[in-house]
Amino acid sequence: MTQIKRLILCCDGTWNDSVSTNNPLTNVARFSRIIEERAADGVLQIVYYHTGVGAGTSKISNSIDGAVGRGLGANVRNAYNFLCQNFNHKDCTDEIYLVGFSRGAFTVRCVASLIDSIGILTKPGLSGLYDAYGLWKNQQADSGTALKAFVERLDKAGLTKIGIKIKACGVWDTVSAIGVQLPAWLPQPPPRRLGHVDNRIPPCVEHAFHAMALNERRSAFWPVPWSEPGDSTTLRQCWFLGAHADVGGGYEDAGLANVALVWMVAQFQHFTSLAFDVTDLINFLVTREITTETNEVGFSLKTAGVEFAVKNVKETWAYKGEAGQCNF
């Protein structure tokens, strides 16, 4: 019997890199590091972490990439490629999980839309990924006619698996692909670039979770909420106190981010079989101190947001067109 796998794709936010920097971790980075290697049911859980847009090597290039979203397409293709490379195309029993923050949240929403449109390409079928992505990206030009014809050819040739479900998509504070508005004298991006990846949840997503910042005032970081889904999708979408990085993480003071992290983990635990290492989660929630004399890591008795999270995680506000309390 073929062993089922859980494939967990984690895409970080703009300028966020938990691998090459010592900056405070975002909730995406922390989420990726608390997933058990193998669940209690014996299922292997494979995590892929992708740094955010603008997390390259050149400061100037990073600034431009982060401001206008340059590199988003490559991130979407790389993330999608991971799923195709590791998915069991024979039995199609593997579970797919998508997690993201900020523009990384938009990235995984693009991946979900791409899967809904073209399925999961086989390894030989990946030779057509670039063309498929281009047709998917520009499908508004011809109402998706060329994309549908291309996918039909892939399907007939056995190069893709259509109808694959995404078990869950969890995102913190999704922002749009473009980001800040450029001055009028600079070259402008195409109108409504990736506009088809709007607030609709693709039907292939079984469970969708979205934590949004209630107090963000910068227009470039305003969240892109999901609309009410179809009958096949469960949606949990809530407002949380704080600005963009208070919800998605990345500040030194992680108290508010802890609340959003605990809430997100709770959604995955309730609706899916994704297994977490609770000890690792707790270690992320407490204040860590490294002593210079012994280089040992100690934990202070003061927890950063844990008590607040326990008391208030069920009092977050649901987004359903109007404010209302979440039902857990």
C-alpha cells in the first residue's frame, strides 16, 4: 500500500527570510518549524519554506522587488514545482497544505488558483509549467480559453492530474501582488495584474483560514479578505488587534503575533490531521534568553502573549462582510 504524505508549503512575507538573517521570525517561519516530521498516524509530513519577495542578495534589488512585487511569479512557480515534484501522481492520496503571510499569503493563494486551473503537473509535465503559468496569469485577456485548451492537451497526454484537492490554506494578512503605488513618472505594472486571483476561494480548497490586521493604516498593507465560499469550503476569517507584522509576525515584541499563531494552529488542529510539536510551539511563545557566559538558552518565566492568547483567542472578530465573533 502506498504511504500517504502531507505536503506543507510555507511562503513568507515581503523582505522576510528566516534562513539568511537573524531577524525575528514571522508566524510562517515559526509555523514551518513546529510541524512534526511524522504524525501519530504514521503519515510523513514534508515542509517546504520559501523566503519572501525581496529577500535576495542586493539591497537595491530587494527594495524594488519588495515594493512592486517583482519576483512573485518565480516564487509561485517554485512553490508549485515543490508540490509537483513530491506529489504521488499514481494514487493522488497526498494531502496539500498552503501557508503564507503578506505577499507570501498572496503567493499561496496564487498556487491554490493555479492548482484549481491546471491540476498538479507530473514530473514530465513540468516542462509545460512556464507556458501554463503564462496562460493562467493572462487568462483575463481571452476569458481563459487558451488556458483551458492547453490543460486539455496536458490531461489527454497524461501530463497533469486534474481535480486535486487542497486540504487547507492558512494565511496571515494577505496583501495584493503589486504593493505600493509607483510614482506616475515610473513604468507602471499592467492593470489588474493577477486580477483573477481576487477574493474568491478556489473550489479545490477544503478549509481556508485568514487572520487579518485590524489596526493597519498603510494602504499598501491593507488585507485582501476572502468572500463567502461555496458549500465545499469551510472559511474561518478573523480580525486581530495590531498592524500588519503584529498579526503575521516579524517584530521583536511577538505578543500579538503569538495570538494569531495560536489561533492558526488551532484551526489546523480542529479541521485537519496536520500534527504539531506542542513543545516547540510553547518554546516559540516564551521569551528566550541566551546567556553570554555559557551560551545556553534559557526561558524566562514571563511568557510573551501566551496568557493573553489563551484568554482572548476565542474573542477575535470574524469577517463576513460585517463584524461578528468567531464561532469555534
